[in-house]
Amino acid sequence: MKDSKVKPLRNERTSGRIIHHTSEKSILFIFDTGSKSSSFDICMAYDAGFDAVVLYENVTPEDAERLVQDALFSRGPRRSRFTSFFIGGKDLEKAEAVLEAVKNIKVPQPVSSIIIDPGGAYTTAAAMIAKTEHALLTSKLGRLENKRCVILGTGPVGRIAAVLLAKLGCKATIASTNPNRPNGEEYIKEVENFLLKRYNVDIHGVYAPRHEEKTRLLREASIIFCAAAPGIQVIDRSILKEIGDGKVMVDVNAVPPPGIEGIKPEDDMREIYPDMFGIGPVTIGRLKCRLELEILREAKETGEKIYDYKLCLEMARNLLRRPN
Ligand SMILES: NC(=O)c1ccc[n+]([C@@H]2O[C@H](COP(=O)([O-])OP(=O)(O)OC[C@H]3O[C@@H](n4cnc5c(N)ncnc54)[C@H](OP(=O)(O)O)[C@@H]3O)[C@@H](O)[C@H]2O)c1
């Protein structure tokens, strides 16, 4: 069967970019490595203008290979560029394995856009780092890469924030402060090995579940990123009092109580404690949402890029240079 021609209907200028309207249907396939797709990503995809969003759950690399091949054979070279793939699920390792499989697929035409954002971690961590970088520069506090950083929380967001900081050249330490880990010391070594093997970054890990261990760790840092689970407070006022001043505290947890006591959702370098400046979760969340929408819109219209955590950081930085 011969492919129908891509017919531009009209062109429209929105905030400086030309959107080419075509008669082709845009489809986003979401490959979730877990059992429940993210409703957040589904809403974002429709808001970005996809005509259809199709979900597959518990996707393995082998499944993804077959699904991508079938989709691209069906759409042919012309319509392939209106066919995008989004790799989700909370597990970083499984998502990266699916990406590897999709990248290596043999099809006659190039594979169209692939977005990888497991647990929202790539866009959230990129937004958190880009926002902090920007806030330091606009507050004349110097460059992020010269700072000693501590990341609290070893979930997907904490891990990717640590990877981005290490790749920027920061002195970064990742810590678990979770008192419920039965073998905390062993666990944090596993996190170090995972980051080295999977992301090629050599990051020091610390297990610091108690007050004294947290204060010792945080005293050494200039920038503290809190990426613990929703509604878990890991730094309270008694810790803030003991860790010294001149610090920037960044909290990504949007569910009360805040991860860092005293931080408000909309904070943007507000002085939360004498000579301590906070960036709150809604400030980061706004940039994260803009970033995810931008990625989805670009993927829908242009195709042929892999949107990973590195590209996420680049795009988040560009968004901060543009007015909302
Ligand atoms: N603002 C936004 O736009 C935005 C977007 C996405 C996500 N988020 C938020 O970002 C944060 C991190 O996301 P995630 O998916 O990486 O989180 P997660 O996997 O749900 O949790 C991160 C870590 O929190 C730690 N934790 C759990 N209970 C704890 C306790 N009692 N004390 C100390 N630590 C505890 C866990 O142990 P370890 O410390 O040992 O790892 C866990 O790995 C969450 O709060 C999430 O809601 C915000």
C-alpha cells in the first residue's frame, strides 16, 4: 500500500515556533515497565496535542522491540515521524534496558522520537538542577559545578539528580536517611555500584538515618537537595540550627510536611532560616511540567530524537532563558 502524502493544512506561530498542522494522526505509545501507567504522563501527552495515547504495561525489552517494529511497519516512512514512544515505569534499570532495545531495532526508516522518563525522574531531576543552577547565578552565588552538594533520597529522582551533578563536575554525595532500611550500609554501596555501572559516575554514598549523622553530612555541603518520598520530613529545625549558614536548600517533595522544615511550595531563594535560602517543590514542579510538555510537543512534531536525562537538562536550561 502506498503512503498518503503529508499534507500541511496551515501554519501557525505560537511563542516563536512554527507549528506545522498536518492531516496525519500523531500517536504516542507509552511503554511502562511497571503495572500501572502514570496518569500524569497520559494527561501531559494529550495536553501536548497527541491524537492518541496508547498504553502498554509490564513491557520488557523484547516486547518493546516487537511493538516498535509493528508500529513503524504499519505507519511507513512518512507517518513514522508522527509516531512517538515514551518509556516509563519507576524502575530506572528496566527503563534503560527497554531504551537500549528500541535504539537497536532494525527497521527501514529511522525510529522516531523516544522519550525516557522513568517515574518522572529524568524531567524532575533536570528541572531541579537547572532551576538551582539558574538561581545561584541570578543570586550571584557562583556556579553550581564548584559547589559541594548532598542529595537526600536514593529513589529515581535522587539518583538522577546525583548523576547530573556528577556529570557537571560537582562534588556530589548521595545519602539515604531512611531509618527503615535493614542493611543501610550495604544498601548505599549497592546504590554507588548501580550509578557507576549504569551511568558511569563515581558518586560517594552515605547512610545517615540519625540526627548526628545527618548534621555531620550536611555541615560539609553548600547545596542540599531533598528528594525523599512524599510527605517525609528529613531535615527539621534542630538540624538546620546545627549545620551552619550560607546554604541553599532545595526540596522536591510537594506533599506536606515538607522534606525540609520551613520550606514553602512556592519558595524561590527565600531566606527560610538565617542565611539559608530555599527553593520549593512547586517552583521546581512548574519547570518540570513546562519541560515535559515541551519534550512531548517537540517529539510529536519533529521526531528522531532520544529525550534522555542529558537532553532534559539542556532543554530545562533553555526554558529558563525563555519567558513563561
Ligand atoms: N515537585 C515535583 O514536580 C515532583 C515531581 C516528581 C516527583 N516529586 C517528588 O520527588 C520526591 C522523590 O521522588 P522519587 O520517585 O525518587 O521518590 P520515592 O522513590 O518515592 O522515594 C525516595 C526515597 O525516600 C526515602 N524514604 C522513604 N521513607 C523514608 C523515611 N521514613 N525517612 C527517610 N527517607 C525515606 C526512600 O529511601 P532512601 O532514602 O533510602 O532512598 C526512597 O528511596 C518525592 O517526594 C516525589 O513526590 C516531585
